[in-house]
Amino acid sequence: MAATAHQINLSSSQWIGQQHSSIAAAAVDPPPPPLSSPSAADPPRFAPDRTRRSSFRPLSKGLVPLPGSNNESWCQGLDGLASRSAEYYKHGARFAKWRTVVSIPCGPSALAVKEAAWGLARYAAISQDNGLVPIVEPEILLDGDHSIDRTLEVAEKVWSEVFFYLAENNVVFEGILLKPSMVTPGAEHKEKASPETIAKYTLTMLKRRVPPAVPGIMFLSGGQSEVEATLNLNAMNQSPNPWHVSFSYARALQNTVLKTWQGRPENAEAAQKSLLIRAKANSLAQLGRYSAEGESEEAKKGMFVKGYTY
């Protein structure tokens, strides 16, 4: 049975409310065991059990070459998505994620932008129909030597298409979360932008393209250093926004944690402490109260990898 708009909106609001305790949810890759029956193969639980209970499922099946494009990709996985979504809901998931990518050095072509937007819209509609809150993620890759103005131009085009097709598919805007890239120069651009500049460009793009009905913007870090991602988020929260502006980082939360842990049980406690430091820093940044004073040198190291895939 399809969930009501009220139920889906309530779930997205709960995600935002839980962010004030630093970590709201964690991604759990399929195929899932029932969330009430932890598997012996589960990795160490660096996050508390309540976070695991509000986990989300990546529902796409990965990127593959897009025929007829400029050496670009599209995200597969719509076949059988409804049955997978229903199964994950039954196992306790309440959020879903679908990541596709757009490459600026490759154009991007109109075909790639349309394919990305349409796939995200179909996924979002199917997720909501099965009671899940879709996290909508068209990542504009950092690869390239383009300026921040070029990134803004492409981001506005991508999000315009995304919201057009979300509306075409009758997606409830109050019941989605967005996971966008920040608007930054390409990683190989000669000039680096300040957090204040990145905040200005990113918020300009969002205010031009994202309706205020959307409850939350949960940024990806996309290869920025841990400190850069946090400083940029903090700069965006120096004044009120129409949506809750927060984070859904992978590398910018995990890098120091994984280097601390090294897969060794005796390092688990230290890794937990590292995770809490990063989570607390970003929790403060979503409130505009973060300071980089005392951050480690490791946290300041950039993590951009050209052609990065996962």
C-alpha cells in the first residue's frame, strides 16, 4: 500500500530532527538482513543502534556507459525497484538513496542530464509509493579545471531538469531529501574558492531551483577534505535558509575514522571517538557554529581522486 504524503513527510522531518544529535542515519548496502536481527558479518558499530534503525538503502544498481553520449554514464536499477523497495520497507528501512553523476568535462550532454533527471524522478516516485523517503542525488563531479561559474551554470541546468521530472512523476516534494554537490570550482582549477564564495554560489543555485516545500538539503562532500566540507557547510548556515541545510557525507566523515581503525579491533574505540569528532563538527556546522580551531592535519587533507567511482 502506498504511504500517505503525511507519513512520508513525517519521516523526512524525523531525519532532520535527529540531525541535531549529530548522526541521523547510516547507509546499509543490500541485500539486507532484517534490521531486528543483526548479522554476524556486520562491521563494527561506530554509530549507535538508533542510527542503524533509521538506516537507508541504496536502491540503484550502479553506473554504466550511456550510449549516444559524450562518454558519460547513466544509473541502472529501475527494473524491479518497486519489489526491492517494498522488501526494504518490510525490513525496517524508511529512507532510500539513488546516486547518479554528471560530468562537466564531458559536456554534459543534454541526453545525460535528461537521463539522470528522469531516472531520479522515477526512483523517487516508486520509493514514495512504497513508503520510503527518497534521497535524490545527482552528483556533479569535481573532475575538471572549470570555474565556479561554469559549475553554477551546469548545476542550475541539472536541478531544473530534476524538479521538472519530479513534478511530472507526481513526487511529493515535502517527502524527499536532496543530496546535492556544493557549487565549487573544478578540482584542477587554478583558483580555489573560499567557504564564503562556495556558500554564496551554492545557495544562489538552490534558491533559484529548489522549492521551499523541500524539507532538507543534505550535502555530499565529493572529495573535499573533511575540514573543507565542514567549513563550507558552516558558511551556508550563517543566515536562515528556506530548507534545513545539513550533511550526508561519506568520505568527509569516514576518512580519519578508517585510517584510525585500520581494520584492527583494538582501534575500534579510537575510531569511534574520531567519528564523534567529525559528527559533532558537522552538527555544529549545520547550525552555523563550527570553528576549525584544533582540527588535525589529517582532517585538512583533500580527498579528490580523478575519475573516482564506488
